[in-house]
Amino acid sequence: MGLKKATMVLDKAYQIGKIDPRIYGSFIEHLGRAVYEGIYQPGHPSADAEGFRQDVLDLVKELQVPIIRYPGGNFVSGFQWEDSVGPVDTRPSRLELAWRSLETNEFGLNEFANWTKKVNSQIMMAVNLGTRGIAEACSLLEYCNHPSGSKYSDWRISHGQKNPLNVKTWCLGNEMDGPWQIGHKLAQEYGRLAAETGKAMKVIDPSIELVSCGSSSAQMPTFPEWEAVTLDHTYDVADYISLHQYFGNRENNTEDFLASSLEMERFIQTVTATCDYVKAKKRSKKTMYLSFDEWNVWFHSNEQDDKIMQDTPWQKAPPLLEDMYTFEDALVVGSLLITLLKHADRVKIACMAQLVNVIAPIMTDKNGGAWRQTIFYPYLHASLYGRGVSLQPIVSCPKYDTKTFTDVPQLEATAVYNEEKQEVTIFAVNRSLTDSLELECDLRSFEGFSLTEHIVLESDDLKAVNTLQNSPVVPRKKNAQGFDDGILRAELSKASWNVIRFTHS
Ligand code: AHR
């Protein structure tokens, strides 16, 4: 137990770039209880006229999620979108191969569009490039975005959606490099298909943005060759390349686990470098941006999920991927959010995977209420206070090695300047399991600002979880920091997530 020191310098002029609010996106897949019993449950005491759970709507609204990826994930590679629209009683039930479940299609595309409106969010739609191709991607886009006067746009109107859904962001398939994917492809195969699909889609609606599939994780044997080969085909038509990565404390080595964001950082740097290599090769003027459209902690439920899918397949909404998040998971999520902010110049979209019940910040009880998991809080704080410009902090702090990583900084920190609201917010994780950190931060360039609050998430129990009945992991306000002459002195407790806010007075 001890006290270590760290310094940070923030200056209005040291900027990484403008933060695209879509880095606080999330994801709803037809998987487990994300849709059924999650966002949609007619008959639940809180359900509205459309069957949407109001308790979940409220929590999603609290998070201010700007964009939500849908309908998968692995699910999308078997998705027949036509089954999910039109009169509900005519929609077929289907065997869903990705998660060995039964998809009743009771909730589909238009229900999701109506739900996203209620949570003030936008849709990020994925097309099926696993078992389907160019024609189906085009017909789906025509259904969603074309005003009227064509087969699929008129079909949408006949389904009660007079106005186009105007879906702006489209994923060209999901994790097509993964052997588990239905319709898995080699890089050359995917690159060609994605390029031709994207080309046709942009003929229908030139205003859309496209995400080319990157690797399913940095551990894939085909990474980063997959990026180099596929981008060779898709560079001109795509606007983003996707990154997916999940983290877990599989060996119960918390020190190592808490350094996970270093892996995320290396992944972002490598993908950025690969994009820029293709840019140089093509003598292109265009910059490829990154869409980190699946990220989170995911490991708690793995064994149980395998068992459910193997022993009791083809259930409707089985309880899959229901990770119950610990306090230490929240610290990792906090440091992952900081890492995304540190790369705001290239990462323009990011989706916490997922949003409700499935590896999610929000959990529901079928017969009861909904609650906030531990990871809800760093996500909430970043989404609320992390809008504006990402600042380039100059940080100095103690470093150490863990089993997997070398030179792990004890302090993971960054800051955001919201010029419009005249606010500056520091986000900081003290990774040490033993030592608190005395942070001295120079904010002298922010003249006239005063300290508003220091929010902290801390716990003596790294494995504490929140449940419907009991939430031991909740943020609290911390006193006793000094802010004089533009210099902040704050104590960051061992193993803590901190949000320190300043406002112009
Ligand atoms: O988010 C859960 C799953 O993780 C998604 O379906 C898939 O894309 C990824 O492997």
C-alpha cells in the first residue's frame, strides 16, 4: 500500500481531434435475450403499446447512445431480412444457425426502427454477405432508404413505414474472416464481394457510408493480412474498416487484465498503419477511418453458452452471453473508452457490444425490472461528458510489467474539451491494485475554469457485481481535491475509475 505520483499537462492547443459522438455507439443482435425479454416484451408490466419495455427504454436513453448496430453480429450471416417485415402473423420462425436458436421474427426491422426513434438513436445496419449477396443487400437498402415508387420502397410503405428509414451507415457483412461465420470467406473472396456490393449500394443511395469488414480480433491468424488484402478491393468504396475485440480475465490475473487497453491500442495502431499502407499503395487521397464496432469484456458466460447451444438448441431467446460484470471489468471498460478517445482522429464509430442482456451494461429480469451493470457507469460518463475535442495529454506516471505487457502505465488517462459547453473532463483509471495516485494536472491554458466535481467508481471487492436486488458498484462524488491557479491536485484511489469535471465560471 502506498502513494505514487503522476503528472498530466492539458492544453487547449494540444488536440487529437474532434470526437465523433458515434464512438459511444452500441449493438443489438438477435441473440439470446437482447431483443426478446430485453428491449421487447409485450405483456411485461412496463411494456408500452408497441411491446417495448419502458424500463429498458429509460436506461438506454440515460446512456445517450447515438448509433446502434443491428441485427448482428454472427446472426446477420443467416438473416433473411424479408422474413422480418410485414404482418407479424405471416412472418416465419426460422432456425438461427449462428446461435442455434429459434428466431420467430416477431420483432423485425420496422420494430427496431421504431424503437431506435424512441431512444433518439440511429441505426447502423449490417447486410448479410455470408449466405446472401449483392441483390439482397440492394433490396434491403431500397426497402430502407428509397422514398417510393419501386418494389421494395412500396413494400415498406405497405408495411406502415411511409417515410424512408434513411439508414446512413451500413456494414458490409460481419466477421467474414472467422471460420465460425456462416459463409466464411477468404480475404480475396470477401474483398471482391464487398467491393461489388458496396458499389451497387452506393448507386442506389450515394449518401450512405460503408464499413468494410476487418479482422474479428487481433489474434486472428490472418490479421493484418486480411486488412491489407480486403482493403485493396474495398478502399475506394468503403468509408471505414471494422475492428472487433473482446477482453477477459481468463486466468484470474487482474493485474494483467487491467492492462487490456494496451492490446486495444496496438490493434488500432496496426489497423491504422495497414490502412495507410493501402492508401500509399493506391496513391489515394482518401483516409480510411476505423469503426471499432464490437468491443467489450466477454468471458464469464463462455462455458455456459457452449452448454446451452449444445444441450438445448433451438430455443426462443435462450439466456446466452449473460456476463455478470464485476467491478474490475468496469475498470477495463473505462480504460478501453479512454483508448478510443485517444484515437478519436481515426476511430469515428465504436459500438459497445452489446446493449441489453447480451454482454451488456443493461440487464433485465423477465418478470421483474432492469438494472445497471458495473460497466454501465464508465460508458455513461464517457457518453455524457466525452463529447467535443479529444485533448492530447502529456502524462508521466510510474510503469510496471505484467505477465503479458511491458511498461504498463499505472495511470490511463485522457481529457475532453467541450468548447460549446465550456467544459473540460478528465477520465482516468488508476490501474494499481495497491497504490493510490496523487495526480497533479496542469490546466493553466483553461483560464476561468473551476472544478465542478470528481466522480469515482471504486470498490474493495474487485469481483463485486450489481444485481437486480443489490448494486454495490455505483459511482460517488469525491471531495478533497485542490484546484488552485490552474493546477489540480487529486488523489486517485487504487483501482478506480475517475471523472474530474471543470466548467467555465
Ligand atoms: O457480440 C457477440 C458476437 O461476437 C457477435 O455476434 C460476433 O460478431 C462476435 O464474434
